[in-house]
Amino acid sequence: MKSDRCQKNCCQSGSCSMSAFVETFYPVNQRDERKPLQDEGQARACSLPEIASLVELTLIGSMTKEEAILAADPFSIGAILRESGPFSREQMDRGAPERLLKWSDEVRSLKIFAENVAYPLEQSDCLTGTTGLLLLREDHWLRNGHLKEIFEEWALQYSSDHSGVQHPSIVLRERLLYRWKGHIETMLHHLDEGVLGVALVSGADLTPGNPLEEAYLLDLRDIQLEALFRAALACYRQGMENRLEILIPYPAGTEEWTHAYELIERVAEETLCHQRRAVTYRIGALMRVDVSVEVATDLARCADLLVLDCSPLRHYAHSWSESMIGNLEAKVESIRKVRPPIPLRLSGLQNAAVLPELYRMDVNEVSMLSEGIAAFRLAAAQLELQEEADGANRYYCEG
């Protein structure tokens, strides 16, 4: 018998995969609106045909967008998205995962950033649904990316074999600067007026107290900042208004922070001059996840935003342990006491299963590698929809 929820002619013969999925996995008429599927023991849509069924049911008005979002499996959506092109026979099926994720973006308030996207961009849609891009490994990119040769030639001037050289080559500096500027300008074009966050090159692998290495780091950061500001100014002249976030990596305290902050402001003044207002930027701190509470709170008082690097926790396949969550919660709580409205972002995330804990801690921004973005987009929307439904139920019960 043809279902009144499906308008496909194939349902007359009982062969409609959409109706079969709906009746077996998602009995719409038998469930409470927006009740968590795991509480009802129902399976979630975890294949391309099932996702396509949810989207089609929504388009014909048999289900709401919110119901479709809640019915999908966030831990499968990434694989479905990657496989939808080569394995789908129907154009409708290929566009279904993207449409569902777009609906989830409309109900999600959590800001999601792509992290360390490969250059050149292998997939033009890898930034879809994100607030911006976060580049945290510029050191690694310089040593392994398309600027490797010119960077190595420039860096050779600071080796012990060239200690007699009093002034680094201006020609090498200019070549590195303009190639770097072109790289950043390309990223800004891909972002289409989104946010670009860039961590300054780190001196973590340098020898403390070595004058040559200290000069190397200072000069390299100077080139990086000038390239960043010149690229942003060039995009502004083309009618784009990108926002920059410049992150000072792993400062040991406010003194180290202040030195880097002053360098950023000096380069901005010298590069932008009277056009300084044309480039919008914020200065933040990139902190390790094991940073002390004292350092975190001190930096919260002077930074425009804070980013906690959680990449060391990636090897945990599932949710974090209670002790890890407790330590992180203590840092977040201390930061919120000092600066309640400060943007707080967790980077290096891998598993969307940690999202409930992050919402409970009042973390409002996250970043991860491109392959994990789809899962976070959908899982965040589901959590916010469920929280809204729970709030409405409490209101009616109390009333």
C-alpha cells in the first residue's frame, strides 16, 4: 500500500526504499517530537539512501528539518559525504548530505573552524559550514610546503656556519615575504570574508639563549606578520573584508605575551600606516591543554581570545576520561571568572562525542581537521535542538 508520506510511484508496489526506512527506523507518527533517538532505542540514519529519505520527507512536508537533523547519525555523516559522489546513482542522493548539514548550520550556534587545511586546497568545499580557518602549524608548513626551498635558503643565513654574516640578505627576505603573502592571500580568497586565524611561528624547537636562533625567530615572525597584513590589505582593496586572528603560541606568561604583542603592533603600524583601520584583527593566545590555571587566567586578562590546543588528546579513541574533563573544566571556569565574555576555542578536536562536555563547560568555539567537520556540524545541531526541547518541556512541566 502506498504511504501517505511518500509520493513516489514505486511505493505502489511496496518497493520504495524511503518508506521502508521510515517505517523501520523512524516511525514519525509513533514518536514524541524531538525526543532523543537513543532514548527510544531507534537507529539513526547512517547510509546515503537513508539520509536521502530524510531529506525528501522534509521537502514534501512529512517531517520537519529538526526531526530530520535528529534522525541522522553524526558519526557516519562524514563517510557518507565522502562517498556520496562516486557511489550515488541519483543527483538527489548526492545532494542530500550537504542539504542536511546546511539545515544543521541554520540551528547551530557553536562556531566551528577548519584547522590546518592543506595548501593548495584539495577540496573547494572543505570550508563549508565553518566560521573560518585556523592555521596552527606554519613552522611545519614552511619546512614541508611549497615554500620549502626559499625558506631553507633564507634560514641558512642564521646557521652557525654563517655566523660571520652581519646582515641577512634583503633579496631572500623579499622573495620569502611575497611568496608567503601570495599563500595567505589565496587562503583569504577561499574563505570569502570568513575568519583567518594564524599562529605565529613557534620557537619551541630553538635553543634558549642562542643569539642566532633568537634573531632567526624574530626576523621570521616579522616576515610572517608583514605577509599577513599585506595579504589582508590586498584583499581589502579588492572589496573583501576578512577578519584576522593572530595567535601568540604557547606563551609562558604575560612577559612573553607582551613582547610578541608589541611586535605585532609594531609591524601592523609599519605595514598598514594610515590604512590600519582597513584590516580588522584580534590578538589571542594559543595555549597547551596542560597550561597552568594561573597562566591561563593571566593571559585571559590581556588577550582578545584564547585557544586551547587539545591535539595531544587525539590518541584517545573515545570520550575523554573524568580526570581530563575535570582539569579542563577547572581551567575554563577560572578563565570565565576573569573574563566571562572572552571567546574560548578548543582546537585539535577529533571525536564529536566530547561535545556534551564542551557545552556544559560553556565552550563556544571549536576547531578540527577537515575530515571531522561534518560530524561536529551535525552533532552540535542535535545537542542544541535537544537542549531547546528539554527547556520547553521543563517550562511546561513547571507551568
